[in-house]
Amino acid sequence: MTLPAAYLVVYEVGNDYHCGCCRRTWTEVDTLEFDSPEAAVEYAENVRKGADDRKVTAIYKLLNEKPVYEN
């Protein structure tokens, strides 16, 4: 049995206008747990198919979930 692992998910949010004259596009990150790399890819594909205006641009598996700094 495989335990879930933490992944850093990077999103691009907005309407794909990068020029700045209209609504802009920005980057957001989130930490999520997935059972496998395949589950992470499936999540990214489902977000892309979704109705909101964000897409996953990268997913990184975290080797250490503990923060280097925490306030």
C-alpha cells in the first residue's frame, strides 16, 4: 500500500492576457496530496477541463513536507 505524498501544484490563473491592458494572468501555488504521480496528472487534466479560468502549469513532488521557515 502506497501512502499519499505531498506535491506542490503551480497554477496559472486569469484569462491568458499577458499584456496588462486587460485582466492579467498570475501564478498561484498549492500543496496537495496524491496517491501517485498518475493521480497528480489526472488532477491537472481535470483542472484544465474545468469551467474556471485556471490551469495547472507544473506539479512537483515534495521530498520534505516540513517547512524550512515557519512563523
